[in-house]
Amino acid sequence: MDWRIRPYCEGKAIQLWHDRNDDRTNIMPHLLFSGDTVYWGGVKRHGIVVACSGVQPWFDKMFSGMIADMLVGIAYNAWMLSEDKRQGVDFLT
């Protein structure tokens, strides 16, 4: 079965990125543009936007949150184990 969910995921992500979705559990109709999806189910955390679609919105949000947190953890781990960290590079030097 072809669910064609990519446009929904992309729409959710764009709305989150531009703060037209509050990352909670409902849409904000006054912020929607023509063609926007009315579905929610993504997260915006620490500058990372992840949106999922395909199940109930609360599960889409849960999976999105798990992925966003995983990305933060992977990035943090990479930094902690990096040569730059060992040499004291602080991104300002």
C-alpha cells in the first residue's frame, strides 16, 4: 500500500522550522498557510527539526522526539571523543 506520507512529513517540518506549529499537540490555525498540512507530529529541539508521519500524531511526535534526541546524543558523543576537544579547540580560536 502506498501511503504517500512524504508531503505530510515535509509540511510538518516546514511548519515547525518557521514556528507555524508550536510543537505541542494541536495545530495553530491562525499560523497556517494555504496548502499547509493540518496534522501535527514532529518536534523542534535545539535547532533540530524532525517530523514523522504514518501513525497517530502522538506517535509521530514520539518517534520524532526519539530521533531528535538521538541526533543530539550522537553529536555530543562525537565532540567528546574528538581530537579538537582533546586539544582544547573551543570554536572561537
